Amino acid sequence: MGTYDVIVVGARCAGAPTAMLLARKGLRVVLVDRAKFPSDIRHGHFIHRHGPRLLHAWGVLDRIVATGCPAATSFTFDAGERRLVGRDLVVGGVAFGYGPRRAALDRVLVDAAVEAGAELRDNFLVTDYVGDDDRITGIRGQQGDATVTERATMVVGADGRGSLLARTVGAAEYEVFPTLTCWYFSYWSGVPAAGLEIYVRRQRIIFAFPTNDGLFAVFIAWPIEARRAIQFDIEPAFTAVIDLVPALAERLRQGQQAEPFYGAANLPNFLRKPFGPGWALVGDAGCHKDPYMALGICDAFRDADLLARAIDDGLSGRRALAEALADYEQQRNAATMADYRLNLHHAQFKPPTPEEQNLIAALQGSQEATNQFFMARQGMIPPETFFNPENLQRLMRASATAL
């Protein structure tokens, strides 16, 4: 038995919830990160799907809203010829999405982990992992001028797509696909917004939403092949895409750009085997995908919940730890694989399937059906309440009759 039950390396949106949940179960947890909190990172930060519900269940959603992050209660999807707008997308007081800046989100999550009993060591750089034969037993790192070694029964890597833990143990990768898109983004003040807006134009996608401090976040993706032509002169390329949506362009011109442009182009797609003797991976360390469908944070929350349950089952003796962690991998993959592959499809800017096109067409003119569609897609209501043969056939018949 180590000094701790669990060491969690990485204190952001995968690691902090993992530490929080394990500490709430009474385990001895230390949470380490090389950053000093609060600190921002230039990543996408929209949370939807199962993310808001988990934040609510953990008792931290209100704290995130209190940072000045507005709820996103509408969802606009505009592909040019077809446009859908879901409105008042709120169930049980939880909106379908929230877009907190990472400094605000991560601070709330870290504070919740500490309040649960986890020990936080920020400004701690992990340089190596220590082990006994093939088993990971701890970490070695730098905190200030001191070299520190800590040991634990389990070490969790929540240290991102370039995970040092994953490299150290040689975690196998599967479903691997290279980077498909490059993203550039910035923030505007003075732009009214009530929710998420997605615009698809000519192998470009615009992803925009309200965030902290009254700002409006605007992210644009291009195929990765376009990066060389964009990266040294971002503004005209960005403006050219915005101008493909005149109403959005006018709103941005009435506001003011509040921050410089940021970019991301190292966006590989993979799943990793997320466990082995004495170690586990969570969040981007275990599964990284293109931001096209904005699944990173919500899936990190889901997987933190799954992993915490598995570790607790194993360390409590209710189950063999290896068996519980194997189930964690199976549950993670079952929950993510369909979305993972759909995300790859969309990130290649492939056209919607005929079934998708027919459904979008059938929803035109019915606000109630459109709202039900968005809520079912987001998991706010049981998906089968909308995506069942009888309902879909009824929508198709009504659409045909309207023609």
C-alpha cells in the first residue's frame, strides 16, 4: 500500500473530477498539476450532452454559472439550405449547454476536489513514474527546487493527449486516425447571444456561443490541409468564413474583438488502453478526438465518473481491481464509439447521410418537433422518445403531406 490510495496527475476537467469523486468515497487522494491555479488554457470549452447533468449531480453547476457563465438554452444549426433552431432547451433547471472559460471551470473543479478531501499540489511537474517490475507505484517530480517522490496503490494519468504516463507504460492505441482539422478562434464583446450557433459552409464550420465576462466565443475549423495558407495571416481567412454568414458577420462588426486569435492543429484521434498494473488513463489521455462535435469535456466527465467507480470497487475489495478496470474500458468504449466514429465522419466534412437530410427537412416548420429532436440528441430526454420508428414515420408523412 502506498502513501496514498490514488495519485491523479493532471488537475483539469478529467483529473479534478476523478480526484473529487474518489475523495468523496473516502480514499486518500493527491492531485498534482504543473500549472498554478487558476490558469487558462487555449482549448475549446463548450459543455453539452451528459456534461451539464453530471455537473449538476456533483453539485458544482451553480458554481460554474456563478462565475459569470451564461446557460446556453438555444441551439441553432444552419447548413445554408436547411436551418434548425431549438429553443428553451432546459430540463429540470439544467440547460443543454454551458461554455465556461477554462480558468473558471478548472478552478471550480479543483476547489470541489479539495473540499472533498483531495490534497492539491499545483505547480508540481511530474518528470517520471516509479514502479516495481511491471507495476506503476508512484511518481517523481519537481516542486520548486525540491525533487519529490510519492507512492500510491493507483496512479491516474489525466495528463492530456501527450500523456507521459501513457508513454511510460506503452499504452496501446486503437481506432487511430490522423489530425483532420485546424481551428482558430477568438472572443468578441458587445455581441448578443442566447445559445450555441453552428454554421456549416463550404468545408468550413463556425461554432459560436456565449461565455464568461459577457464575451462571445467564435471558433472556426478548416480541413487540416488549409492550415499552411491560414496560420501566418489568420484574420482575413477568419473574416472570409464569417462573411459566408452575413447576419453573424454583421453582429460581430457591431461588437469588438476582445482577444487575439488562438489556434489548434495537433488534434489526433485515438483511443488508448486505459489501464494496467497500478495505472489508469482518463480524459484526453485515454481518448482524444477532433473538436468537431465538442465531446472532449463532457466525455472527460463521464469517464471520470466511470473510472472513479471502478477504482473504488477495486480498492474497497468489492471486486478484483483488474476486473473493475477492464469493465471501465468496456463501458467507456460502449459509451463513446458511435460518437467517436460519427465525429470522424463530420470532421472530414462529409455530407449528411440521406437519412439525416430527410429528417432535417421533415423538422422544418415544427418548433415542438425540433425541440424534441435537439433534446433527444443531447440526452436531455430519453432518445427513444423521439428516435423511434413510429415518430420518425409520422414526421416523414407530415412533411410529405406539407409538400
